Amino acid sequence: MKIIKEFREFAIKGNMFDMAIGIIIGASINEIISSLVHDIISPFLGLAIGKVNFSSLRIVLQPEVRDAAGNITRELVTVNYGSFLQVLIDFLIIAISIFVVIKTFNRLKNRANDEKDLTVPTPKDIELLSEIRDLLKK
């Protein structure tokens, strides 16, 4: 899978510019992604697994115990894996979104730097460097 390989290379190598863009985009779309996961994706996933409230998924390690007066004598201890799954889905959607934006940006940057591609105007600094290179070759 070419996309998975590119994503792995992006995640491992990354430079400061890519990281800055990722942080800015991640921060700016955090609420949109959270709403998408909590309000749209989670209900469908919850319905598919048979529970409507996705965040209520948990494993009870120690049940709550009350005495005859109704006071809690032993606290409830749970592993809330439903909440973890929601955060994981948030992360995956944000990571994929950032990857797509960076990939698009890099593609446009590479096209702009390609002096043989006439569909995109070459920046002046690239043209000047190409002319200097050609003069040095002579």
C-alpha cells in the first residue's frame, strides 16, 4: 500500500515545517473532529456493536459495594475502554487529515519546483538558480 508507506515515512522523518503545519491544523480542527467522532461516527459504531452510548463501554474490575444504610463501602473500579476508543478515533481522523493536507502541499511544492513542468509557473528563484547552473555547465 503506497499510502501507508508514505504515511509511515511522513510520521518517521517529518521536518519542522511539516510539524508546524500539523500542529496548527490539528489545533484548528480539533472541535470539528471531536464533534464528527462523538456526534456522527460513535452513534453508528455504538449501534453496530449493540450499545447506543459508545462511552459507556467498560469492564468492571471491582463492583461497588454498599452497606445496609446505603453508604459506599467499596468503590467501583472500571476500565473505560469506550472513552479510549473515542479518543483513538479522534486521533486517527486528525492524523489522516493532516497527512492529506501535507501530501497535497508537498505535491504542489514539487510541481512548482519542477522546471520541466510548464503547467505551473516556476518561481523566480528557481529560474535564476537554473540559469546559474546552466551557465556554470558551459
